[in-house]
Amino acid sequence: MSIEFDTQWPTQAQRQRGLLEWVKAQPRPCWLTWPGRDPARHRVVVTLLHGNEPSGLKALWTLMASPPQCAATSHFCIAHLEAARLDGGFVHRHAPGRPDLNRCFGRAGLGWEYGLAHAIAERIRSLQPEAVVDLHNTSGSGPSFAVSMADTPAHRALASRFTERMLRTQVRLGALMELTTPQTPIVTIECGGAMDPASDEVARAGLLRFLADDPLLDEPRGAWPLEVLHRPVRVQLAPGCRIDYGVGPVAGCDLVLPPDIEQCNFGWLDGGTELGWLGPDGLAALRLSDGLSELAVEQWFVEREGRLCLRHPGKLFMITSNPSIALSDCLFYMVKA
């Protein structure tokens, strides 16, 4: 499937009408370029792989008013505009009933989303950029963090331009960051919740550093220390299970989490911490994986009087209070202390 990209920056008239109006009018994905001081080197920024995660695009839109001096030729992929313009704008992660674009990289499948993922990957390979960042928002509220398939000085340097935390994962889902190579490090940046103005500032400030810093792949001097968490475990509900959010058990549900569960994002939790309420199947409703193998649920959780509790101290992150994302993607990730 042939995918065409729009390569024209928004006009002044379009900018005056605003970002959302431009998104609604844009007919196809965009691949835009700013020149750099060194035209032979390239950097790539990918935004809007998920239509409801706009902080990266908002940051770029802000910078368009006064483009920065880029150290290298800088390319911007604005990917899933189709999902972004549905139902008023920035509502849907992907079009209803369609594949998740950020689960289509390096994989074959039916649908234009796989063609778009392939086209983005091929464009990146042809540019041979010195680095790629993929800007996202978390499904729930919480602090910013980076996700990487590798823990190298280059990946740490990229993460440090945006945030204080990096997760080194082995979970492969078909995400863009899985295409990382020693020659082209790729890091996902989760800027924080999509409704939080601080997330837009994380994206804007980090993007400025990514574009202007030279050298880029040295850890920046004076930067905050980067906390790196290794091999996070992905926690999901078993197929066919039901979830709800409330203040106690709900009949017919296999797991009920409190509405403010997102407050647990990235805080250290003690062993025995109660997370929610289990249904009749208890811990059998959960599935755990570290990306290499399935894990025994009982090694991580314990059931006490119908409540789901941590067996060991640990951190939870990427917690969502959106039931559709909890069912289609995951409940959260976690690491032990």
C-alpha cells in the first residue's frame, strides 16, 4: 500500500485558525522538515501515533511561530491525523474498530495502519538519523518518563532531554521504539497526561533541547540524574474478564480499581498495599509478562479477603482509569523494589 505524506508546513492563515482546525482539515499524514546547521546529519521526531496524545504536536505547533536553530536537519512525522480529528478532536487513540498504529511496526497485517507504519519506518531508515524520539501522552495522569528497548549512553542521553525517568523494557508489542539500532537510537517519551498543561511543557522544552543540543548523544551536563528501571512487568486482565472503577466490589466484575488509582503512578508502594477488589476468580483474572515469558501472578500479588494486594514493595506506572484501554492494552506496568 502506497502512503503519501503532506510535506507543506501550515500556512499563516491556517495557524491563525488554530491547531484543532488544521488537524480536522489535514487530509493525510505529514512529514515536515526544518534545515539544520549541519545539513548532512538528521534527527527525527514522531508525534501523534495515537490520536488522543497531542502534547508532541502542540509543542511543535508552538515552535512553528519561531522555529529554533536546529543543530541537524530535523524531520517531523505527524502520523495519525485521521484518529485525531474524530469526534471533536484528540479523543480516540485509534479509529474505532481499527488497529492501533503503534502496534503495527515491524509486523504484517491487514489495514492501512500497517502500510503507514511501514512507510514511517522506511522513511526513517532512508534518512539514517542520529536519533529518533517518539512523543506520547500517558493513558492516565502522572509524571513524564521515557521508554526504551536498550539502556545505553545514547538512549539515556535522549531520555534526559525530556525527563528524569527511563524504563528499559523487553515487552515487544509492535511499537516504533522497537526499531532502535546502535546506529539510530529510538526512545519513546511519555510526556504525562494528555489533559495536563505540564505535559505540553515537557514536550516543548524537551523538543527544544533535542533539536538544538550538539552533541546530542552525550548525557547533558548539569542535567537531573536519570532514574532507570529495568524489565517492567506488564499486568493485564485475562481474556473475557471485566473491569470497573469504584469504591468497592461490583457484581459481575473480575477487578474493580479505585477511581483515583492513577495517584499511584511512579510512587513507591509498600508490600501489602491494597490496589482494588477481585471477583470470584481471584488472582486467576490477571496475566503478567516481562516480555520474555509469562510470570506467576502469585509471585507479585496476593489476595486478602477479596482485595488485590502487592506481595512486595514496588512501583506502578502507566496506570489507566480508562476501561477500554485497560482491556485492550494493559492495566499498568510494575517493578519490584
